Amino acid sequence: MKRILVIGAQGMLGRDLVEVLGSSFRENRDLEWEVFGWDIDDIDIQVEKDTIERIEDLKPDIVINLAAYTDVDGCESEREKAFAINAEGMRHVALGAMRRGAKVIYLSTDYVFDGKKGKPYLENDPPAPLSVYGHSKLKGEEYVRQLSENGLIIRTQWLYGKYGKNFVSTILRLAKEKEVLSIVDDQVGSPTYTRDLSRVISRLIQKDIHGIFHVVNQDICSWYDFARAILEFSGLQGVKVLPISSEILGRPAPRPFYSALDTRKLKVEAGLTLRPWKEALKEYLAALQKTPSLGS
């Protein structure tokens, strides 16, 4: 019986991933795996000794690290904290996994790129992060490559899901409070549903894939386009969406303008693809209508 440890299991992606891994096992008993979900109350990956000992004690075969400091603007003013969690925390997890001989899976981000390429990024394109957050996540990637022979790095972007706050739930909330929403239209990427991402992670584990892979829902859009689709698919009328530039928004951390991720490698080497983001969004919104408390 293989043991899979998910660190960051109470986050938006973590909760979906634990559920999907569990359902995968129930549907296919040949998988023979047991899933453990830890969060900050169970392990603080900033503490090297404790992290290594906790992982060694559990004796997992696969360690998935989802724990991260994801406040992109907060990272700019808290650089030390960003690197302590996103970079050194990943190093501690990798060291613990290495002691056990366990496979390491790390969730990274499109923010490792500067967005200046003008077309979707391939896995082997040179990273050039603009922000502290991007630099800290790239350093986490480097630790995985250094310390794990069969590590798997998954870069993704623009996540939304049933558990926790995200762009979709924010737009739905603001649409009830305001008649006009101003949304940036000069940042382009792929909205990615955590349920779809979790299913692909499960399949990559089953296939024992390693290396770097870009995993996002198909097709690209701007945040402005995304917001308009959310309102349209939700049937919300009477709310006007205005496009604005990132410069006008004036956020502390610089964002890549065109950070779409190319997923051809995922299809060619793993035989996997995700559905278009609009299809996934419709399913998510339908789930919200049935259970309004989700995404809050």
C-alpha cells in the first residue's frame, strides 16, 4: 500500500486533491494507495528539522507540497517570509522525502516567467520572474531538481475552486454590491479549475511521470474576459464590466502580461489534456448554484 502525503491539504487545491485521490482509489483498487492530508497544524515546513522528522515518521512514498505563501503583493513586502515558505520550505520537504526515497511533487506557477514572450510558454523556456513571489517559487523548483531524482514540478495558473476565496467568488460577490466593475484586460492566461487540475495530478501519479509540466485548462483569456464570462454564465445582468490597465490598478507586485502556459508536453508525454476553461467554469458555477456556501 503506497502512502501519499499532501501538504497544504486544507487549501483550495488541497481539499480537492485529497478528495480526488481518495475517489481514484475507491474507483480502482489496483492503485493500492493511502492518502494523508496535512496542513499548518500538522507540519510547519519552515522548520527544517521538524519537517524532515515528520515526513520520515510517516514513511510516505509520494509527497505533494501545495503549501505556499500565495499573496503576490504581500510577498513584495515580506520577502523573507516568501522565501522561507515557497523556497526553503520546499527544500525541507524535499530533504524529508529524500531520506525516505519518496517522490516529490511541487506546485509552481506561471509567475516564474516575465510574460514578454508573446505566446504560451513551454516548459523549457528560460524563467525570468518579475516579482518576489515568482523568484521564491522558482527557487523552490530549483530545490526539487537538485534534491529529487524523479521529482515532478507542475506549473499552473489562475486557480479557482469550490473551497476558499478566488477570482470567481470575488466577482460574484462584487456583482451583488456594485453596478460597475473595473477589471484589468492586459494580463492573459488560462483560468484553471482545481478539480480538473487534481484529476490530472492523480493521473500523473498513476503514470509515475517526472519532470516539469504545464497543467492548465485549455484556451486563454484576459482577466476582463474571465470576469465577463463569469457574469454571463451566472445569468447576472445589469453589471457593467470596464477594462482597465494594470498600470491604473497599481498593484505592488509586477505581473507578467502574457503568461499563458503551453500544455503540448502534457498531451504528448502523458497523454493528458484538460477541457476548455469555459466548460470547466460552467460546471463550477452550476455547483455553486446547488451549494451556495462553496467558494465562500
